[in-house]
Amino acid sequence: MNQKIANCSLALTWALGLAGGAAANTPSSVDGVVRVEGTKPGTGGTGTLIGISQAGDDLRLAVLSADHTLQRVGALTTIGFGDASAPKLDLSAASAANVKIFDKGPDGTEDMAVIGLTFRWSDLSSSPQTYLSGLAPFAVVAAPSNPPFTFLATGFGKSGPVTSYGTQQQFANVANTYFTLTAGSYTSDANGNPLVYTQQMLGWTYNAPDSGDWVPGEGAGYGGYSGSPLVLSGSVVGIQSSGSDVVDGQTSIGLRMTDAYANWVNATASAYVSPVPEPGEWTLMLTGGLCMARRARRAQL
């Protein structure tokens, strides 16, 4: 398991849901899809909350994203919930708290990363505490044995008239091909150096509404959709790797979750977020691809 460790604190900012600060924002089914931002201006990607726990004074989160997202944005600065223009909650990496990044999957060659963050529950006021305790993580499971199947992708990138990063959008797409990428590259790091990966992948094609192949809600995104979860029946079955704009016939690709990939993600997230809770504490934990929570997910993508 590859692991990078940075010692830095987590400063926390939040936006209240009502004018005058009367109440905290209420989490929705897509609040677990987050912004991943770094020090490089004009960049950003997407991640997915896959584990969260609160035990004692430690609040721990695990976020799944693409390795190349972290390579492109520079040093991690923000995990953000909600649109960048009106965030519901921003977790900002600053001095003296613990952030761990587990990258490149079980073989050290895959475009995936689990971001672990820990901060002090007692440092938070009641509004962010309420918001965070209402979040439910996504399960991560292997994709179906064969395509085609329809999935939902949610991210913060560009698409059609949305030409800047930071607005959450959700699209339906049909996975129509599986393939193996061997020592291949489809992106570069923050300095323009090609990033090379070997992994199992899936692909899909954008169909315009008048094409005859369009499915309800179909769309496409790029420039910030990297790391977006590909969700089937409420569970993550892939991660967007490279996308396109809404141009008929353009293809997009993503990492396809296999059993080995899902097991690595789940074991990594579970090990990070699963300290034994004290009686009476709320806890949401991810183990073996199953979200075990005292608070069941009320809605799915």
C-alpha cells in the first residue's frame, strides 16, 4: 500500500443553511460527493465520502478520488461539500492535523486514491457537527461482470454552458465497453508530466438528445469531473478518469471497480475510520463494501 503522510491541521469553515444562521444545512443524497481542491489555481476535482466515524474527540473521514486528481491540483487544501459558490461545509487542510493519502490501489499502478482526514470534534460548533453527523458514506462494490448498464456520475467539473469548476451536476450514462489499460496515459500531473497507469477500465459514449440513443438525464463532463463516482444502485462501481463535453459521439473513460479494487478501497477506508466508538457516540463505518450505520441512507443516487 502506497502511503503519503502530511502533518497539517484542519481548519473548518461552514455555511449556514438559512439567512441569519438559524440552522445548519441538511445533507442530501449527493452531499457525499465532494470537491477536491489544491494549491494550483484554476484546478479541482471530485471525490466521494466512503467512510466517516466519530469516536471520543476524533472525527475521521475517508474520501475516494482519482490519483491523478491529487497529482494535478497540487498540495491538498480543501475537501468541500456543496457548490464552491455556496459551500455547505469546507474542510481546509492547514497546519498541525493529520492527513493521509493512500494512493495507486492494490497493485501500485491504479488511478485511485483514498484521502484520510482527522480533526477534533470539540473544535466544531453545533452547526457543522449536525451536518457531519447526518452524512452517510457510499458503499464501494465491484462493477457488473459485463456491460451495458446505466450509471449516474456526479461531479463538479465543466459541461456545456457550465464552463468553470465548482458546480455539482449529475448525469446518467451507459457503460458500453470494458478494457484493460496497460502502462497507458490519459492525463498529466501539475507540471505537465504524463501519468502512466495499468488498470481495468470502462467506457461510455455521449449521445445527443436527437441521436436516438439518448437516455433520460444523459450528459457528459470534463475539467473537474476526474474522480467522480460512477454509481449503480447507490454504490460506487467506478471512478471517472477522463471525460468529454456534451458532443454527440464523444467518449469518456473511468476506472472499473473489480473485486480486488473494491476490497482495497474498503479495507483502506475501514482501517482509517474504524476506531472503536464509545457507547452513545454516533458512528458511520465502511467495512467490506457495506456501509454500516445507525443512520440508514434515506435516499440513493
